[in-house]
Amino acid sequence: MTIAENYETIRNRVSAACARAGRSPEEITIVAVSKTTGIAAIREAFRAGVRNFGENRVQDAEEKLCGLLDIRPAFTFHMIGRLQTNKAGLAVKLFDVFQSVDSVKLARALNERSRRQVPVLLEVNVSGEESKGGLKPDEVAAAAREIAPLERLRLEGLMTVAPIVSDPEMVRPFFRKLRRLRDELGLRHLSMGMTDDFEVAIEEGATIVRIGRAIFGEQ
Ligand SMILES: *Cc1c(COP(=O)(O)O)cnc(C)c1O
């Protein structure tokens, strides 16, 4: 299957999940996670209509962007991985959206180093797995209160990475929990759902899904 075919399949599956949930596919932004691919695959996806890409490392993003300058204004790069505070200055030059802000310290660093308004999402560890990054659910409200006044950041929502399970139904409670938190905070976006579980995430209210393998293939 080509990237274009994969992307079409994903769009159809997004539409079907929306139909089941009584939602419109226009509510959903598909972020194609290109972290395991290179410039050629990103270009191919771009030609197929993909306009949002996810990367998890500053260095990789920098290298890829150097080869994509001609189309750069026409797509957005989403930071979806762990970011060290000392790389905030470079990162704000490369990324359009920060989905994985997991501390007030990082938010402050991004705010300090940015020259423009930066949309950010707070990453929440809803499953409590030790290996995962993200704020604990009971830390999110306090972090949001501290981040809200930062003048160059726009806090737009919450993001989570669900545990790896055999049956996507098993992660539904985690998506529900993130949605409840988002509703309590009155935020707009809910970034949840990946290749194995995005349909359940859409049924539970996701507005952003982050799809890697199902678009670019297993690497
Ligand atoms: C890799 C990654 C994805 C995409 O995962 P797939 O299972 O390949 O769709 C989404 N979100 C984050 C944070 C990732 O690191």
C-alpha cells in the first residue's frame, strides 16, 4: 500500500468512527507521525494531502525541515515527544504546536524563548504507567492555572498516550478520563488515539489523532 492509499483508508476510518459517534469528520485533525520516516515519505504524504506532521525529537525535526523548506509554510510540525528545557529555544523555531508539555518549567521556557503565539497541549499520564511522561491527572489543573497567564503560550488542550493493549476497548476508560479533565478545564482540544486505538479515541471525543504506522507503515 502507498502512503496515499494508507491516508485515504485512515480518513475513511475516521469518518466511520465519527458517524458512529454522531460527530463530523471536520472536527478531527489527523497528525501523521513521521518520526520513523524521512523527507521522501513526508513529501509523499504531503502530496497525498497530509498537512500536519508529528515528530518527537528536535534534532530529527531540524534535519527533516532543512529538506522541506519549499513546502514549509504549507504544513505544521507538532512536537509530540519529550522535550528538554534547554532545547526550548531551538524547538520554538522548528515546531508550530507543542502537544507534549509536561511541566510548568518547560512551558515557561517555551514562553521565554518564543517570538510568537505558540499553541500548547498538556500531556497527561492518565494510566499512571511509570515509564510514561506527562503530568499526573491531579496536577493538571494547577499547571493549567500557572500556564494560562504566559503571554506567548495558548493552552489549547490535553494530550495522552494510552497504554499498549491487545484490545483497544481496554483504553476507553483512559480516554474518558482525559475528556473529563479537558471538560473541567474548559479547553478545546483532546489529542488522543494512535494507529491501534484512534477509533475508540474519536468515539470518546478526540479532536486530534496521531497516526504513525497506519500511514507510513511499520518501520
Ligand atoms: C509514535 C507516536 C505516535 C504514533 O504511533 P502509531 O502507533 O505508530 O500510530 C503517536 N503519538 C506519540 C506521542 C508517539 O510517540
